[in-house]
Amino acid sequence: MKKKLLTLAVAAALPMAAQAANAEVTIYGKIHASIDYLSADQADRDLSGSNDSLWDVTSRASRIGFKGSEDLGNGLKAIWKIESGVNIAEGGGGFATRNAYIGLAGGWGTFLYGRHDTPMKMSTGKLDIFVDTIADYNLQGSGLGTGGFVDIRASDAIAYVSPSFAGLTLVGAIVPDADHDEVVKEQGDFAGAYSLAAMYSNGGLFLSGAYESLDDLFGGADASHWRIGAGFDFGAFHIGGVYSDVDGTLGGFTKANGKSNDYKVYTINGSWTFGNNVLKAMWMNTDWDEDIPVYKDNGLPGSDDSTSTWAIGLDHNFSKRTKAYVIYANSDMALNGSNFNTVGAFAREQDAFSMGMVHKF
């Protein structure tokens, strides 16, 4: 009887196995959370100085995703992905809140549409060595990083990724005008916003350049920006840098007192791998074309045209999928808001210490 049941089970599995050969589905994800201590030298509303601090547990871009492909023959594949963010610290999240798309891929490249990182974001993603941590080089509006660069995941995106030509890959994406998207607020042209990037990789050398034009981003004025990046790996060492020039309201930097909010931001970083450990450091600076309102060291309102951030960290890799880390970061950002997005408003200078773990599956 047992043999008959086994025979029936094998027979039933054969058609499914044949289908699986042509269609693949992968479940994957990342669990990432940190314990953070944040301290801010503040200027209170009564203009007296104070020091505020707190402990917090933060879920940092934790996610679960499903992706797959189907062989359509003649070198053509159907591809898809649905990735959702989850908050393991406080619960919540949403379905398909991260990259989610459907498309086709072949020797000619990849075509996809849905929700996806813009080519600008893709162009320097591998150069953010503190990605998703408290020292992430992205703008503090994400609630994750130190501020400066603005990386976007656009809804309603239509994108093309070329095959590699001797190490060179070209990427382009457009977002049609619509009145329901966080990136585009107007209707009319087919391409209300667009992003273009070129990336070159050869051995340990990586170079990239990108340009992005965003229509009415986050309810502000039209914005455009360009970015270049470079990285080089030699043995156990890595060095990298990114420079971006922003023209217009972008990512929460709004005009103050009628002044221009155009700015330039640049960062350099490096790392050294020894054994199962990685020691890394970064420095970032943001320069505005005109002074912006800030709170000075004496607690009184003033103005400035630059801010800077630096960080140092140590990763320990328990395995290829699990690591722990510690990070110290300091920012002199004196805008009316917290650079690390956790301690309250009117901060003049902030320090952060973060201990975290990451597990990928």
C-alpha cells in the first residue's frame, strides 16, 4: 500500500516538475533591525540650549519578496517581482511597497514596468557602504540615514536595462504624468519625469553617471539633478565617492525665506576587510548655493551654507547571510529638523550610536 501511495505521489509530481523547469519562483527577504542611541544638542523654542537623547529600536528596510521567471522560448523570459517592506520593531508594513514589476528579458536587455528604483538610485547603490543603516547617505526623510543624497523608488515607472557592452550598462526610466503618484502631480505629457544612468564595471573599477528630471516632486517645485560616482576595490580595500548637483526643490529641502534651495552634495568612503570583519568610514558634505536658516552654537537663529556628516563602523560576518555591526555617526546639520530623523526639532548637532543585525534569506 505504501509503495502504491509513493508511486501515485511521484506520478502526480511529474507534471509539476515539468512546469517548474520553465517557471521559477523564489521567496527571499532580509531582516534588519538596530538598537540606537541618539543625542542632539538642541536649540529650544525659547532659544535656550539643551541636550536631548533617547534609545530606540528601529526596523531598517526589512523586507520579504517573491520573484520569478518563465522561459518563453527563443531566448525570451517573462520576469516579475513583488517585494514588501515590513517593520519588525513596531509591526506594520504593506504589500508591494518596494520594487514590484512585470516585464520581459532577453539578449536585447530587460524591459519592465511597475514600481522600481530609478536609474539614478541604481547608479550609485553599490557605493553606499552604510546602506540602510543610521549612516546611510540618503536624505533623512527616509527615516534611515544621515541626509544629503536623494534616492527615489518611483511608482508607475517604465524602464529599460541594456545588456552589458564590455562592462557598460545603460538604464532609462520614465514616469507618465498622473495625478495619483508621489513623484508626478500634474497631467499632460507621457514622460512627466525621467531618469537616465550609465554604469561601467571592469575588474575592481566601477564608474557611473546619471541625470534625473522630476516633475513637481513631493509637492515642491520642479527639480533636476545629476550625479557621478566612482569606486575601486583592490585586495582587501575599497574606496569610493559620489557627487550630486541638485537644481530645484528636492526630497524635502524646501525654499526658505524665498531663497534658492539648489545644493551640491558629495561623499567619500572607504573600507578594509580583514577576516570576517569590515572596518569602514565615510564623510559627507552638503553645500547650498545660498545661506539657509539654521540654529547656531549659541542657540540663536542664524544662517549657513553647508553641513557635514561623518561615520565609522565595524561589521562582523557570522556567515554569508548573517552579520552584526556597530556604527558611530556625527552630523552638524542645523536645519529645523533632526538629521537622524528620531530626535526632535531644532537640532544643532547630533551624535548617534547604532548596534544592529542583518539576516538574509
